[in-house]
Amino acid sequence: MPTLILPPRYTTNSISLWQAAIALGWEVERLANWRIYDDKLNEVINNPQINLPAAVIVDVGKIAGKGWAVIEANSVYSSGLYGCDPMEVIKVIQKANIKNHS
């Protein structure tokens, strides 16, 4: 059965998606918060069972009662800064674009 993972904030969109998922018989989980600590982030990105590209934006969150999860992974072009260091973001964009960049 599919599971819809919703953001922690209740909005008109998230409520509509919740109602649609329930109507389809899906499970629905809502993230407890958007914060992730460096040790948890490192645990996710260094996990050999998770195969991530060299340059990727990873959304992770804590699902109430279940723990940490990777919610989605996107290209570096599809995200805003969201408080990240712009110099570090440029490095990720560079890695995504330069062939054989190490």
C-alpha cells in the first residue's frame, strides 16, 4: 500500500492531499518537524544501502512514531537555499556540472 508523507505544517494543500490519499486507501504519515541534526544527516548519506548521486538535494524528515526517513532526492537546480551556505551550494552545483569532477 502506498504511503503519503506530508509536511509538518497543515495547509489547504496538505489537507486536500491527505483527504485524497485516505479516499484511495493509502497510509498517511505527517513529519514531526523539518529539522535534522548533522549526525542523523551523516548517517543517512553515508549509509551504503542508500545510493545517492554525487550532487543531490536530499529532503529528510522525522516521521512521528517511525523515525528518520529520506523523503525525496532532487536535482541541485530544484531547491532554494533554505539557510544553506551559498558557497557550499555553489560547490554542489559545480560537482553536478563538471564532468569527472572530484
